[in-house]
Amino acid sequence: TLTHNNGMSCACIASQNGQTEALGILIEGGGKELLMAPNSEGQSCLTVAVRKGHKTTVQFLLERGGRELFSLLGASGISSLHVAAAGADDEAATEMAEMIVAAGGMKLLEQVDSRLGWAPLHNAVY
């Protein structure tokens, strides 16, 4: 997978910028595997899209990437659900958290990160 000098794949850059159409073109040309390449911090393109608040891109990635995509954890065990829950006071973040859980991410509710030992719900109430 081609990466930029900052360690981001094409899919991560498109996700960061909310370029859902570009992600579709990437998948069409290179397959779903392109979505699985993490950035230099180990974050999936789904986590990057959640962090930037791109709901349409998140929905697209959940539909196209499936469970494999939201199961990818960052370097310290942080999931896309951890990131969404951290913005729980933001309506878009809450909606993205609901999308992840609805797509099959219930097990992520129990995922504890290795940095603080927090599950996503800790992030939601902090």
C-alpha cells in the first residue's frame, strides 16, 4: 500500500478529508484490502474518519469495510468506538458511535486501551 511520508495510506488520507467518493474509487481499483492499511499511529481509516467527524465517510466505511475494519485497533488498543465515545457531547460523535455498535461493534464496548486502561464508555463520561 502506498503511503505518504507521514505514514498515511491513500485510504487514510481520503478518510481524513471526508472524500467518500475517492474511497469508492480506491476500493474499486484496489479492493477492500486498501482500507485495512493503518496510519503511522496504527489507526484505521475508519478511526481517522471518526476523529474528523465525517459521518458519511464513516457509514460508507462500515458498509464496505465490515467487521474487519472496525476491529482494527490503534497502537495503544484504541478503537474507532473509543474515538467516537470521546466526543460524546458532540451529536455527530454520538451518531458515529451508534453506527459502529449497530454495524456489529458491541464487543468494542469491552475493549480496554493499553494507555489508560479505559473502555469506550470511560471516554464517553470523562
